[in-house]
Amino acid sequence: MIDILASNPLLLLFTVSAIGYLIGRIKIGGVSLGVAAVLFVGLAFGAIDQRLRLPDIIYLLGLVIFVYTIGLSSGPGFVSSFRRRGLRNNLFIGGLIVVAAGIAALLRILLGLNGAQTAGLFAGSLTNTPALAAVIEQLSRRGADEALRAEPVVGYSVAYPVGVLGMILSIYLTRRLWQIDLQQEVQHLREFGTIGDHLVNRTIRITNPAVQGQTIAELVNTRGWNVIFSRLQHDGQVELATGTAQLSVGDLINIVGSPAMVERVIADLGEPTSTELTLDRHTLDFRRIFVSNPAVVGVPLRDLNLPSSMGAIITRIRRGDVELLPHGDTVLELGDRVRIVTQRDNMDRVSAFFGDSYRSLAEVDVVSLGLGTALGMLVGLIPIPLPGGGSFSLGLAGGPLVVALFLGWRGRTGPIVWSLPYSANLTLRQVGMTMFLAGVGTRAGYSFVTTLTQGNGLLLFLGGALITIPVAMLTLFIGYKLLKIPFSVLTGMLAGLQTQPAVLAFANEQVGNEAPNIGYAMVFPTATVLKIVFAQILLG
């Protein structure tokens, strides 16, 4: 069987992936590894025989696909985070990487390591392949022999598993130790823009004479309401509640918003009524429609001007499992489901405008995907000079991510829509993650066991743990206890500091929402660049 697997890389890939997924579903104490188990199955296979290692192209392709799709989905959140706490969080993570480099420098003295081993230990304990590649490249430029160029790889391979395990265990233990209730973090997550509000629908009878004759737009601007008005009944006639509609005492109006905001609007306008305008579908009707038309993607809703151009109002947007309240600057993405209110005989026209084709959402725009990933890989190749004559590059992990963050924020360039349908993005992300974890695991398994049982492998393993675990615990303690970062976001930031998709997969598995992806994308570029720089400094 070993001979068969060694001579059939694809068979090895799917075997490791399948067993990893099966093990990842096993729950111990209510916790499962999820897709991260693929890494440990890969390590086990690689340890059995050094021939059981997947080709470089498999894990590199998986890495590019994974970081690119993460960047596309996280781009808008990453950019908007800098209007809140993004700068502070990046400085926080940068400071922790400096701490990690300081610990590595101290271990060099205490354990009697040379510069090459220290740099490899630092890169492995923080699981950063681009940093390792930069170190090897520097050694090659200096004319180092094959034995010296292998030393960073040894340090990296021994420290890498503990770098992953240490972070995963830190997340698990701190959540249990601090008894974190993730459900109570909902309000904080809304502040980060990670999840939407729980939306309710109410019909109000207007009784406040102070609003007589005022338009909906005037009231929204002056009173700061964050709700959507959909239907207005005036003199027995039901019509769309557009911004120019004037309100009168006795009118009925339908609103959608968060419970707290809806109660505030009710107090300003009048009183709730048992009459439900949404139940009367004779004149105005509603329907959930899939956004599959690229022409409406990446365009702010105010520019679409739906009430005037289409005679329709969007009351809610469903993106994945999250329900969002639309605003003028909201940009639709492929795969969104919008709830439309319009005239019954106008519904087909509105559906055609948005596309409403589920089949087309399963298709991937290969032109957009190919151009984006190619551009990201080219950016990753660009040498960035360092003081003193050295240089580094973002590599296949950093380049595609940085480009994808920008393209995800831009949304579209002319006719090219950069974003992927939600379901397609998740599928590609999962495939890329699996390929990456299986490839890295099988390639590191044999070196890990061999080095651990021979020479100074145990010291290197201990050194990796002394870097990984203190940095992980400091990140979680300072971030959660002092900076009050939601634990869901903080676990993603920890994975971003580690630049480790396996830790991100575990964090996603633990919290059950998209918050870790936001934290990961927020700090990943900064962490990648700093680790590349400090690894070369530690090389000496």
C-alpha cells in the first residue's frame, strides 16, 4: 500500500483528505479539529515513509487558492476596519512578532544555535513558509553549502507542528478557562461589521402630528433612523414607501430594522398596529431574488436608484447565513439574495434585472479568477529592498492575499467583477485549504520524526514551543482582557499572526461564524511582511 500511495500522488492526496475529514468530525469534550485534522493525518502519513510526500505544486496551488478566496471575501471588511481599530490591531500584532523574535534571539544563546537554525526555528514556530524561503534565499546568495542551507529547514520542520498545535491548544484552553460565551459577543461582532443585526418587520400607525407633511427622507436624515421603509398605506391605497413619500396622521407604514431601532421609530411616529401590510399582496408583492447579474454587482445601491428606475425597494439582503439591512452605499455581491417589494405585475421585470439564476451562481468567472491570482503571484515575486542591501518578497502566501484584499474591496473594474459567488468562494476555499494542509503535512512528517529522534531535535521542538505558546497566550490575554477584542475576531487575528490556515480553520470551527476570517485578513499582510524581515535579521 505504501508503494501504491508513493507512486500515485493524487491517490495519496485524496486518502489523506478523506481520513482527515473523518477524524476532524470526531468531537472530544464538544470540540473537533475540523479540516485542521488533515494536517495531522498528513504528518502521520509522511512519518511512515519519506516517499509519502505530495509534490510542491499541490500545496502551493492550495495555498494560492485559499489565501486569494479569503482575501476576496474579507477585502471590504479589511479596508473598513482601518476606519475603526485596524491600525491599533496591526500595531498590536506587530509588537507580538517583535516579542517572538526576541525570544528566538534569547534561545539562540541559551540553546547554542547558529543563525540558520534560529531563523528556521522562528519561521517554523510561527509557521511562515515565506520567511523560511527568504532565509534559504539569503544563504544561497552568501554561497552557503548544502548542509548549512538545510539547517533552517530542520528547525522549521521540527517547530512547525508545535506552532500549529500550540496555537490550537491555546484557543481551546483559554475559551474553557475564561468561560467565553460566544453568543454574548453578537453585539461586538456587529461593531466589527462581521454579522448583521437580527431584523424584524413591523407595521406602524402614524399618530404623531409633528411628522405631518414630512417626507420619509427628511425624517431619516433628521432623526438618524437606521431602518428600511417598504410599504405606505394612505387613504386606503398601498404604495411603495419611497424617500419622497409624505406622511400623514392615520397612515400605516411598514418598517424593517433591528428590534431596538424599530422600537425607537415606533416611539417617534405613533404606535404598533395589528394590521400587517405585508399580508396584503394584491397590489404590492415581495420575493427573494438571487443576484446573478454581474451588471448590478459592485455598484452602490444609490447608483442603481431602484425606486425610480425599477419601481422596487430592497428591504433585506441575505449574504450566506447573514441578513443585512441595505443602505445607499451597500454593494451587492454575486450570490446575495435580496428581498424585493414591488408591484405584482413588475416582479418578473425586477427578477430579470437582478438575474435570479441559481445555476449561473455555481459558475466561476475564470477570467476574473485567473487574472486576479496571476496578478497576486506576480506581486508576490517583487523583491522589496531592506536596509543593508538585503531584500524580501511577499511570496505565494502574501502576494495573492494583498491583491485579493484590494480587488475584493474594489468589487469590479469595468466589466470585470472580481468577487466570486458566495457558495463558489466557500467551495474553492475549502478545496485550497485541504490541498495545502495535506501537502504541508506529508512533506513535514518524515523530517519531523527523524529530527525529533536524532541530534538536537528535542531542543528545537522545545524551543519552538517556547516561542509559540507564550506569544499565543500573550495575544489572547492582551487582546481579550485589555483591548476588549471579541474572542471570535481575536482567534482570527491569532491565526493571522501565525499566518496559519489550519489555526484559522480551527477558529472557524469553534466560533461558527465569519468573524475569524475578518481578524485573519486584517493582520495577515502585516504579520507576513514582519516575519520575513525578522527571520532574515535573526539569520545574522
